[in-house]
Amino acid sequence: MQFVTTVTDAGSDGFVPPAERIATFDNDGTLWSEQPLYFQGYFALQQIRDMAPDHPEWKEREPYRSVLANDLPALLAHGKAGLMEVLLTAHSGMTADEFVASVARWREKARHPGTGKPFTQMVYQPMLELLDYLRDNDFKVYIVSGGGVDFMRVFAEEVYGVPPEQVVGSTLDATLEMRDGIPTIVKAPKLVLIDDKAGKPVGIYRHIGRRPILAGGNSDGDLQMLEYTTVQRSGADTTPRLGLIVHHTDAEREYAYDRDSHMGRLDKALDVAPERGWLVVDMKRDWKRVYPGEQ
């Protein structure tokens, strides 16, 4: 609140014009939960199961065999390469409209294996309040996440109030085809941007074109975005800047994890936060509620 007061006070030396009040937030683990698997991962697993009747060879081929056997530990044992193969298969080879429809169907039916809640109800109430507070003070809020941009755009506006053009994420290539005389976007199995770690500042540069003055994340995957946002480029750079880290410390209401987690690992960013002056939010201590509707 002190930061927002400073940058919105026209009489302050730290005043920032509304057009330059850019705030970027990671999604997984920052705006909604991410354990025990990134939520987009659950969508991809369901996609593979839905596609399996057309691919009988998957019953004997990894990593698909582990997916069809509902063996998450075995799937994770294949590492990033195995997960990436599953994600690329589940997210490509269809039109953009078909993909949107598949995400919408999954969202309506899918439930989190631990809480039983719809995934889009596992957003963080304090972060929803923060996004509204920033918009009320003429900030433009962007999601900048390692998740797929096409996946997040399906629900970001309804759930977070962030329109699709303000979502930046990992991006698959696409082509334009004429199908029955209609120009149609078709998703291709080729990554053109991994919007994680060093890819986040690149995504901001490509899609936003302005350096943020506020960035929020929860893991080492957000470290470079936080540094890109807050580290002064020269002594002449006196613009107030704020970095924010959501620290998962509440095993009862959500999850407690940081340095040793296989999802959302928070290690180096936690160490450098004090020297960078970043605000570390302790979920157990600082949040009265975690999810909407809780008392």
C-alpha cells in the first residue's frame, strides 16, 4: 500500500504515470495452487486419456503408458523430457477453437485430487484482492507464467479479470490453414517460447513492451522476472519498484514447500529476497483466507 501510494501521488518524487504502471504476476503457485502437479498437467493427462483410443500403441510406449495407468510417480520419473512430450502431444494437432473447447470441457468437470474443488476455485483470495486493488489504482495487470498462454487465456478474464491480451505464457507455434473456406489457426507441436526463468523477461519484452514496476511470483522460476523488474539499471533510475514472493508455509490450509519441492521450488529467490528488498508473503502468517468462500 505504501508503494502504491507513492507511485500514484502526483506530488511524489516517485510518481509513475498510469501508462507505466505495469504489474506482472506468475500464475502457478502465485495466483492459484500448483501442488501436487501443475494444474495444466492434469488437463494434459486427461487429453492423453481422451486421445488414447486412436493411439493403441501408447499402451506399451512411455511416457504414455504411465499416463494411461494413472501412475504419476512413474510419469515424473521420466523427467522434463517425458512431461514435455506429453504436453506437446496434448496441446497440438488441433485448431485453436478445438483447443479452447477442450479446456472449457475439462474445467467444467475436473476436480483437484486433494481438495475436491474445481481447479478454478483454488485461486488465492488475497491475490484476487491485490489484483483489484492495483487496477483500482490504474495499474495494468498481466499474467506472465510458465503455463501455456492458450490454456490460461480460456479462463483468465473470468477468474482473474485479466483479458486474454494481457496473458503471457509458454507458446506453441501455429499455422494458418484454409478449412472449408474458413481461415483457421492450427496448433503445432513446436515451442516458440518457454515463459519460465530467463524466458519471462523475454516474454515481457516481446508481448508487453514496457518494463514492469511490480512483479509477483513464488519460485525460482520467477527469479529473473523479479530481477528484471526491480534491479536498477543505472543511478538515474529512481522509479519505485516492488518484488513480491508468495511463500507457501501453510500445510493445513494449502501446502508447505520451498527449497526441496518438485513443483514451485523456491530456493535462490528466497535467499536473495532480503538484499533485493522484495516482500516475502508468509501464507500461514499473513493470509486470513486462502481460497474464496472460506471463513
